[in-house]
Amino acid sequence: MTYTLNDDSPLLKPFDSGVIHTPHRVFMAPLTRLRAESDGTPTDLQTEYYRQRAGAGLIITEATQSSASAGGAYMNTPGIHNDAQQAKWAEIAEAVHNEGGQIFVQTWHVGRVAHPDLPGGDPVAPSAIAADGKAHGPNGSVPLVTPRALETSEIPGIVDAFRTSARRAIDAGLDGVEIHGANGYLLHQFLGDDTNQRTDEYGGSPANRARIVIEIVKAVVDEIGADKVGIRLSPGHKANGMNESDTVPVHQELLRAIADIPLAYVHFLIEPTDPVLATLRPEITVPFLLNTGFAIESDFAQLEKLVADGTADAVIVGRWYISNPDLVERLKKGAELTEPNQATFYAPGAEGYTDYPSLETQNA
Ligand SMILES: Cc1cc2nc3c(=O)[nH]c(=O)nc-3n(C[C@H](O)[C@H](O)[C@H](O)COP(=O)(O)O)c2cc1C
């Protein structure tokens, strides 16, 4: 497939927000690729992978553990909660900066999607309700378990892990942090009325269900500055067993509570035709990044239109960046795009990870 972005394409206009200054508006999506060490330390292979993709303008990294007990949904996901991990992230940041790119780390807690068979897996959630799904651990696929409901007294520790991991990110030289509030992981589990049946101040009303997310945004902003912070949300996304019935009011509460904070961006994973987007869009007071999602293969004509008409300020692209490290160069030239090989999305090693050619290496 080919697509040509003309010189006057809205996607080729510079983007400036907070610490982000990029020459175009086609940013790289957070993509879990399972190439870290089993203890969450990033590897040289990851450094090379991100270095190759520095032309994305802004890279949002794969989801990364905010604490030692925040992961355990998949094997070999990275963390950013100890010195060894931080040192390796510093190498990644330097490699991306040397190529002229910028990089935000996406920090997460997987909540009930964790499995006790996996390293760091501590399935906790707002309520003791299991997700319908499987974990992929050392012993193969296993059904997810019923999580333990977090005590109210544990919540400050969860918030604090997002704060301290953000501090480590900045100390490592990364440009900023994206708080992962999407895709059915812990923060989304708090937002959802199906997954959150708490009776304390973190459950019940939309304002209560949004509370932990608001506290995390404020804590991270307080630690590193709003200009270095973004948040990803996926209102209504039925990922990891989510099935919210009131996604609009809870996301409204959240967006209103953070409206006065000059975040670098708010990022949604949502289909552009979803009426939830039209309802929530006016609540967003900072630059808006849109990932059109799994239902539609990123259609670049549509992405151009979404930025031209102001629906989004920049677009986020996932799978095309997996297989085209120099995606924007290819789009500028109308060069053939390499199709991604799904079989190697989560496989170990360089194959399907760092061996996709750029135009330069392809023609060398
Ligand atoms: C291999 C793979 C890994 C992903 N990992 C993450 C992740 O770590 N964090 C996240 O927020 N979304 C993750 N996603 C979702 C992507 O960010 C994106 O929303 C999705 O791929 C749709 O965009 P696309 O059509 O441009 O690929 C992942 C998707 C894929 C295909």
C-alpha cells in the first residue's frame, strides 16, 4: 500500500505543546512488544528499536510498570521503578534524542489483568471481579483470576508509584510521561461502573470513580510539571473485559477536573465515528491526540481530514510504525509501506522488531 502526504498536508505541520516540539503530527502509539528482560529491565534491542523510530516526532513507549507489582499481565514488559531499569531507559532516551526524536514513557498498572504465574503479577482491582480473558505466562495460557479488591489505604501507594516512576523517567532523560488510563487496565477499571463497585470515595458516583485518575494526574504533574505529562483514555473500549454503561459522565468528570491543568496532551483511542468522541471532545482543553483504533486500519486520508477539521491536533499510529520505522519519510515520498507481520508482534528477538528496513537501509 502507498499513500502520499503532500507538502501542505495538515499532518506535516509542526506541533508544539509543553515540551513537545515536532516537525509533523504522525506520532507513534504505545505498543507492547515483550522484548524486555524478565525483571523488566529494558534491553539493547529496545534501544535500537526506538532509535530506528525517532522520526516519529513523538514516540510513546510501550506500557511500562510504575512499580514492582504493577505488571504481570504479560511476560517481558519493561518497568521504570528501579535504578537498573532507569539506567537502561537513559540509554534509550539518548539514542532517540541523538536521532532528533522525542520520547514519552507510558506508565501503567495492569490491575486485574495480572496473573500470579507472571513475574510481579499481583491481581488487584477496584473490586473483586475477574476479567473474562487469559494471561500468557510461563506455563502457557491460563484464565485470569478473581482479583483482590484494593483497600482504601492502599490507594495512596498506587498514586505514589505513578509519581515516583515519572520522576525516574525525567531523571533518565525521557521527555515526559503518558499515564495509561485506557484499554481496561487498572485506571480504566476504576472508571468503569462494571468493574468498580466500591462503596468508599473511590467508587459509586462518576466523580468518585474518576478520583484515583485525577489524583494520579495531579501527583505526576506536581512531580515533573504539566508540560511533560499526557494521559491516554479509551472511553467505552471493551478491552480486557470492560463493559461500561456510563462512559460519558465518568470521562466528563475526569476531563473537567483536569481542565485547568496545562497538560502536554490528552490522547484518546476511539473510533472517530463514535458519538462518545463528539460528546467528550469539547471537554478537552489541551492539545488532543487521536488514535482511531483497531476497527479501522489507519487510513491516512481520514487522518489528514481529522487534523484538518480540528477533531485532533495530531494522530497516533501503531501498527504502521511497527513495520515502517521511517513511516513519515515513506508517506512524504509515497513509497511502498511494509505490511506488519502480526506473528512477531509479541515474539522474542529481533525478527519483526528491529529488522524492518528504512528506505535508506532497503536501498543500500
Ligand atoms: C502489538 C500491540 C501492542 C499494543 N500495546 C499497547 C500498549 O502498551 N499500550 C496502549 O495503550 N496500547 C497498546 N496497543 C494499542 C495501540 O496503541 C493502538 O491503539 C492500536 O494498535 C490501534 O492503532 P493502529 O490501528 O494504528 O495500529 C497495542 C497494540 C498492538 C497491536
